[in-house]
Amino acid sequence: MSEKESRVERARRELVLRALAAGVLGSAPLGAVRAQPLGQVPGPLPAGRSIYELRGPVMVNGRPATLTTPIGSGALVETGSGGTVSFVVGADAFLLRERSRMQMSGTSSTLVSLLRLTTGALLSVFGTGRKRVETGTATIGIRGTGLYLEAEPERSYVCVCYGATDVATADDPAVQEAIVSTHHDAPRYVLGPKEKRRIIPAPFVNHSDLELMLLENLVGRTTPFSLFDESYGSQRRY
């Protein structure tokens, strides 16, 4: 992408964000919202439906997924190259990016209590109640949180988009940090046991306020921050 095209894309995204925040958009697929600013904000899914959007290869419990595939709290969800899926389980909503593997478990079909991201990237928004999220190097205790994760063999990226979490290393719970975030305030890398410093500051990368807003809309909520707040700066959103 050229520098000029990059500037145009940033300006277009900013316009979409402001239109969403003002409530002037209606209901269009996520891809359509990204492609044209005159779509509408999605709302809660119809009863019995779990998946909002699906692109490319996506497997649920070892079988190819369609828009009508149900996803419960005990599901294994996997995406291949070019595959993404956004879906809802109870009061939680998820956007699983390509080449990712996520196993959930819960106390009922609609209540996720534990989530394991083995590989790949996940953006999620959670309802109230305590939950635990695990990667190869990190354990995250959450409650009513927006969270973005990237899982690699020797490193995890953790951005608490908003809410309160306790981030710890997977092999040693004593190495931990309590994070309270209003708006992407403290991204972290959680490193493997070979490193002396295990939890270190990280940049803001690879997820956006628009995606968080869309996920919260799928479960009938809104983000706790204002998209009109200029104090954060538009560059942090992208």
C-alpha cells in the first residue's frame, strides 16, 4: 500500500468510527462496514444463531463451519490461512483471526469459564463474572473485560482494551501484574521461562476500536469509552 493509499485508508476508518459513535449507521455485514462507510451497526444475533460472520476455512469441533453452526461454551474453534470468524457464546463475543486454535469450556452451554488460545490471535469482549484465559506463556484472570491476545510458542501479546485483569506467567503464578485499563492503556508481552523479565511493556498493535464496538453490539452492549475522545489519538486505534 502506498503512503497516499495508507492516508486515505486511515481517514476512511476514522470516518467510520465517528459515524458508528454517532449512531448514524444501520445493520450491514462486518465486511460491508469496512468496505463502505454507509452500513449500519450490527445488533444481537437471532435466537439459536452463534456466528455473525465467517470467512475462509473455519472448523468447529473438527467440522467445517457455516453461518448456522452452533457454538457452545465447550467448543473447539480453529481457523486456517485466510480464515476468520466472529461469534457469540452467551454474553461473550469473539473475533478469531486466521491460523488460530481456541478451546473453550464452561459450566453451561452459554457460560464460558475457561478459554485456551493455543495459537493465533483473538479479540474478545466478556460479560460480567470471573473467567480465565490461557496461552502457552500467560494466564489471564478477567471480569467484564475487552481483551486482545496473540499466542506464539515463546511469547504472548496481551492488550487489556478495557476492564480489570490479573496477568501471570503460565508456569509461575507468582510472576504477575494487575492491570486496570480504560482504553488500551497497558499492552504487555508475556515471555517464556528462558527470559529474565517475564512481563514487559508492548506496543498497541493489530486490533481496533471499531472491531470492539462491533463485538459489543453483538451482545447488546457498548464500549465503555467514547470514540470522540481525542486524548487517545486516532493512530492508537489502528
